Amino acid sequence: MKQKQLIAFILICNLAFAMIAQENNSKSYSLEAAKAYAIEHAYQQQIAALDVEKAQSKVNETIAIGLPQVSGSVGYKNNIEIPAIAVPAEFFPNGVPGEIATVRFDSDQSMGATITASQLIFDGSYLVGLQATKVYLELSKNDEEKSLIELKRLVTQAYGNVLVAEKNVEILKKNQKNLDAIAFESEEIYKNGLIEEQDRDQAKLNYKSITNQYENAGRQLEVAKNQLKFIMGLSIESDIVLSDDLEAITKTSMGSEFAQKEFIIDNHIEYKSILTQEKATDLVTKQQKSVYLPKLSAFYTYQQNSYANDFSFFRDADWIAGQFFGINLNVPIFTSFGNKNRVQQAKIDNQKVKIAKLQIEQNLKIQAENAKSAYIFALNQYETNNENLALAESIYDKVKEKYEEGLNSSLELTTANNQLLNAQQSYIQASFQLIDSKVKLDQALNNF
């Protein structure tokens, strides 16, 4: 008996652990938690972070060009047949003038080792390149910030889509239950001959229609969840639960003061990006001009060589040392006006960026005004639909009360139910539009 109790206890524990594990697979996220998770795991944000890391590595690579460079080499040569050198024969005893004699000066084998150190002393292109890599890093950071802002917007929209889909499923489920009851009651009333067949069939048709809508809403909910998980960087196979509700997020998005905030263009990431691009084109112009400047570098070389007729370099070979240093000065004299035209092209690119800066400045101002207008409209629409929902609920309650008293037909109750359903769906869509317009307003005003 005790053995059976022990087995039962183990089975219960295993079942409990399995249920806990199943619950742990479903993680709950608030909107802010979803954003925070996405910042760490979203695919686009990981790529943007790697681009910044790559840009920083590029800065370090460019800096290294101006630091001392040291290289070493080791060489071995085996003369299978020593090359001969032709010289006049009269250079040798008993040589006949006018004839050519050959001599061989090399050894059968030789080995050498060389170490060379070099240092760049002055290069205008290098100095400009250092500045350019820092601007390149700044561009990468700007892109990362833009990606972050876009990610927050996408997460908020996807999160809102899931809440709308969940609310829609909830509403349709409730309406399905109501229409099911109406269809059942209509069938019973029809059997008693109190309503026409048309009224009964209409009730059945409404029930089937709402059932199809309810089933489709469930599928749309899964699509919305998968989209949110993809944006966040979550595995599609994982389960996700949203802890914030639609009403709470909608309330945090309400407030006419949001549209009154002053637009400061200098803080906008798009404007900061074009300013960085302007600096980049300025540096390209400077870089092309720097080609006219001389380049100065110094070097030092130390080498050791050994010669022998057999491979005895690591035993008793004699090694001959040599060392020298020098300076290289490279001065451009004439490039057939090629560089002059490259400078001109760089100046044109710089002018184009300056024009683009003015264009973006005006466009951002227009976007800010449009976003404010769209937000105010969405806020008004939400308030209107909220009032309409209250009216539809009141109408439905009154019609239902009269229906239960036998004063209204099932058709009138169905009509009132459909009217309530439309008001509910318009309300949740208005809620999402308000959330979405608030996010777009924050993006236009750079409030992220």
C-alpha cells in the first residue's frame, strides 16, 4: 500500500512540474517590457549594433596606419645552377682582349632574415581619414538610433494590434453567445407559431455569420501575435501573454497637450543624420585637396645573411649583419588635372547635401504639423466612438429588456445587437488609431 502511495505521489509531482514548465513557456510582457526585450533581441537592432561595432573597428584600423609598422621576413635560396655573369676577358690574367668571360660569384645556398620598421611622419590624406572615420562612426550611431526609434514604433503598433485582436475576439465571442440565444429562442417561438419563418432564418443566418467572424478573429489574433514576436526577436514557437490592456494604453495616449509640444528640429535624428552627412562630404572635399600635399615617411631595416655550399646555417655558419635607415618624400607635381576634377566633384556633392539639408528641414516641419493634426483627429474620433459605444449599449439594453417582456421581436433585438457590435468594433479601432497616431507624433517630434 505504501508503495502505491509513493508511486501516486511521484506521478502527481511530475504532473505539477509539467504544468509549471508549461506556464513558464508563456511569458508575460507589458508594453515597456516588450520594447526593452526588443532593444536587446530584435534582429534589426542586433545588426545596427554590429554596424556600430564595425565602424569603431574601422576607426581603430585607420589610426593604426599612422602608428609604427614592423614587418619581418626570412628567405632561403638553393642555387641548383649558379647564374653566370659575363665580363670582358681582359680583366683576367691571360685574357684575350675583345672576348667575353663568365664568372659565378654566388654560393650554392644562402639564407637571410630581415626586420623593417616604418613610420608615417606626414600625410594630409591620413589626417583627413582620421576625421572621416569618426564621422563614419557617428553615421553608424545615427543609424542605430534611427533603428531604435523605428523599433519602438513597430513594437507599439504590433502590441496594439494584438490587444485589438484580443478585444475583437472577446467582443465577437460575447456576440456569438447572444445571437446563439436569440437563434434558439427564435426557433422555439417559431415552433409555437408566434413569428414567421423568415424571422427564424434571419436569426440563424446572423448566428452563422458571427461564428465565422469569431473563428476568423481567432486566426487574426495568432497572426498579430506572431508579428509581434518576430519584431521583438522572440521565437515564433514561444507563447506570449500581454499584461497591458487596450484601455490602459489608450488612456496613456490621450491628452491634447501632446500636440502642443514644440518641435525642435535640432533634436530630430533625421536632421542630425543629414548634418553628419554634410560633415562627411566636407571631409571628402578636404581629402581630395590633401592629395596636393607631400607625403613624408621614415624607415629602418636590419638584416642578417649567411652563405654556404651546404645547409649548415644552424650549425657553424657565418652570419653577415647589415642595417640602414632612410626617409621617403613623395611630392605630387602634375596629375593632368585629374585631381582638380575630383575636387570639383566633391564640392558638387557637398552642395547637394546642403540642399538636401534644407529639404529635410522643411519636410520634418511639415511631418510634425501633419502628425499633430492626425493625432487631434484620432483623439476626437476616439471620444466620439466612446460616446457612440455608450449609446449603443444603452439602446441594446432597452431593446433586450422589451424583448424579454415580449414587446420587441427577435429581429429588433438582432438589429440592436449588430448595432452594438459595430459600435464596439469602431471603438477598438479608434483606440488603436489613437495609439498609432500618438506613436507617429512621438516619432515626428523625436520624443522617443
